[in-house]
Amino acid sequence: MPKFLIEREVPGAGNLTPEELQAISEKSNQVICNLGPEIHWLHSYVTEDKLYCVYVAPDEDIVFEHARCGGFPANKVTRISSMIDPSTGD
């Protein structure tokens, strides 16, 4: 199943408290549960003003539906074509 990188513009994201991040995660999990087993949230990176989330989903449409239902921004959704890491160079 395809993986997607979702860029979410969230001003001040880097200053969110652990409780706020927990609430965002809880809401995301609820929406995913309601959307069904086709979509999976793998992990997210929190930066100063953005969240970068990695999801497994059949297509972009369900990623945008997750954002709409959760009230989350999804400013850019990009399909991941491959992944490399330091071991790729070995």
C-alpha cells in the first residue's frame, strides 16, 4: 500500500505541550478508527511551525478526508516513491 508524507502548517507547533500533542494524537486516532482499516498513521515529526506525518493509505483522497474529519490542515500530500537511509550506501 502507498505511503504519503503530509505537511501540516501549524504555527507554533514546536511549542505545543505534551498534553496538546496527546490531544491531537487522540483525535487523529479516533478519525482513523472511524475511516476504517485502510489508513494507518506511522509517525510524525514536529518542527517549529509544521507537522510532517507519514501515513499508509490507498490514495490521497482518504488522507484529505482524515484531515477534513479531524480538523487538521493537510497543506501538501506527497506520495513517497521510495526510502533510503545510511545503509543504502553500503
